[in-house]
Amino acid sequence: MRILLVEDEAEFATWLTRAMAQSGFVVDWVHEARLVAKCLSATRYDALILDLGLPDRDGHDVLAELRRADVRLPILILTARDSLIERVSTLHEGADDFLAKPFEVPELEARLIALIRRARGSDHPRFACGPLTYDAATRQFKLGEQALSLSPREHAVLRALIQRSGEPLSKREILERVFSDEADVQPEAIEVLIHRLRKRLESCDVRIVTLRGLGYVLEAQARR
């Protein structure tokens, strides 16, 4: 999952980015409100984490502006301003959730996963495509009731695809979501990993389709 973090405290943002990377999140960090629109226009994110105490604009204004522009991205407010008024006002302004500092990273990640599931029209605790399921809590893939054994890189690519099942992901998007901290990974590596995943899925009703000019999409095949 790719997350945009809007936070002005560099030390905190660096720590959080690294902590969430351990759970497979790719976090892009910006420290000023003026950079948000540019990031959202250039990259497809799954959710946005927004601090209220930004140096150039108040987070409330950023939130209101995004919702006025009909940006439907899940937005979680992460702030030290822990008061009932702050929580209620941000939720009324269009925030999807509110978490006060200090917090535990597993709770933040669980809240983000829940927001993203709901945004995609499902409250189910798993991501699914036909018989293939991915449990975000256990980080395990299953084909039916059988656990699917994958290498770490295969796991990361398939996770990116199932989180966007039915929607194409380009090679660039896969590289950014999966290998953002590995500068030596080339686009050709994605082709190799896709080939391996296709072999692993060839006996089930799930396939990875190549859409020319768009990328790869995970689809459930209709039974004949």
C-alpha cells in the first residue's frame, strides 16, 4: 500500500516511514501543505496521513480543500491535538479517522487497512480475487484453504496487485510500491517476478493480465 504522509517533524516522519515499511507500506513524506496537490496529481495513493500543525497552512484547511475538490482518498488525521473538539471538527470536515500522538504503529496500520478496505467497498478483513486471498493481519496468501508459498519479492508484487485487483498497475507503480528502497531493481525484474507468479497461479482461476500501455492487472477468471 502506498501512503502519503504530510508531517512537519522530520525525525518523527523518518521513524514512521521506516516503521511502516516493515509491514509492507510504502510511505512518501512531505513536510508542507503546498506539496500535497502536486503529489496527489503525480502518484496514485491508497491513503493520506495528515498532521494538523503544518508550517505553511493549517491541516484543517488542507482537509477542507481536498474534500471540496472531491478528492475521495481515505484521510487519517494524525496529530498531537487530542481534544474532543479537534476530533469532531476534523471528522465533520471529511476526515475518515483520527489518531492522537503518541500512538502504537500497529494500531495506525490497522486503521489504515480498514479505511482502504472500506474505500474499495469491502469491510471484509481480507483482500480477495477469486480463490486467492490475502490476510493483511497475518500477511499470508491462500488459494482456497491452501497457503501459498512465495519468495519475499513475489509476495510483495502479488500483494500490490491484489490490493488493486481489477485495476492495472504499471511497472513504475509496482517498482515504487514494492522496491522504493532498492535502487538497484530494474523494470526487467518485474517481468521476471510476474512470470513466476503466473506459473504459481496457473492451476487456479486467477490470472495476471498484461494490458498494453497500462501494466498488469490481477483478475479472477470465470469458470466455464
